[in-house]
Amino acid sequence: MKAQIVRRPPSSKVVVPPINFACVERALYRCGQPAPINFPFLKELRLKTIVWLAVEDPSDQFFAFADEHGIDVHHLGIVTEGSNPWDQLTESSIVTALNIIMRKEAYPLMVCCGMGRHRSGTVIGCLRRLQGWNLASISEEYRRFAGARGGRVLIELHIEAFDTATVDIDMDNVPQWYRTNLTQQYQHQQLIRDEEREENNQEEPATGLPTNASLNNELSTHQIQTTVS
């Protein structure tokens, strides 16, 4: 008996992510400019905020989708120095984007630009600076999304020179993934200090979970280190 081939029509529930879509951190996403075919996918993310970094305005369909689902759209891609769409984001736009990203009430959140490459890559690269990533890892991530043509040297230099101290961080209002990241850094530094004390035959202090005050101290030290490096 020959096997029968059953041909089924495409499912109406198929969802298509936007170009260059990726998860940056928990409930934090990046992508290129969404098209109407991507709206069912975006609906599943239950977004509260979209940081729009493209020079051009979002389409009317996109605004209608955002209004229908109660999504706040922050258009930060407007170029204030020149009108060339290839111009880089201004420093103020990057800081504003990061200030939004560092507020937990804005989540779930998505960062997007025309193709999800250079402008999104700039903001995410500066975010990685805040997280304490080394520059090699930041450049590798940026170039991975930049595509076959590679990244732009000026953008990588901009990320390297970005002053992380200009970002307003309230430890009582940061997203959970950032608190977890900073706590891990704190515990790692504490472990190093404890090992140094043991080597010097000093009394080992009691360790535990960091308080907001200790995290703020760690954050201040971390910002100084990233600014100097």
C-alpha cells in the first residue's frame, strides 16, 4: 500500500519575526523595522515600549498596531546634526534610549531601526558597556548583526568612547536582568577580595546577598572603570 501525501494549507497562526530580531536580555529585544506581516509575532511579545531609532517615521500601520495594543513608541532617531540618514545617533538620543531601557516599568521593550543593524547596534553596544562587557565582545556582537558588509569603525569608536556615567540609573527601578547582572559582578568581586584576604591570612568577613547600597557602590565603581577603560 502506497503512503499518501497529505498537503495541508499554511496555518493562519504562523508568525514571522522582524528582520534581525533577537533577544538581548529577558524581555528586551532588538530588530529591524517591523512590517505588517510581523505584527502577529510582536503581539505575542506583549510589548509595552518600543524605542524607534530609524530616521524615518514609523508607518501608519505600525502606529495603528501600537495604539491598538497600548504600546508606547519613543521616536529617538531624528537626526539633529545634518539630515543624512547615514549619520550616527546623537549622544543625547543614546542616553535617552538607555534611560528608557533602564526603567523596569517600560518592559517588555523592543529597540528597532531600519534594518536592526547600526543604530540598534549602537544603543545595544553602549548598553553592554553599562553591563561591563569587554570591547572585543561588544564589537563581535555589533558586527554579527551588521551583516556581510561589516560594521562601521566610527560606530565602534563611538561605543568605546561612550560615557556610561551619563546614564541615569536608579537601583530601585532597574529591570531584573540588570540587578542580577550587577549582583553577579558584586559576588565575583567579593570572592576575589575574600581570596586575597585568605592569602594575606586575614579574617574572612561574612558574605551574603548585596544590599541596594552595596550595589550602588558597585555601580559607581563599575562606571568609573568603564569610563576609564
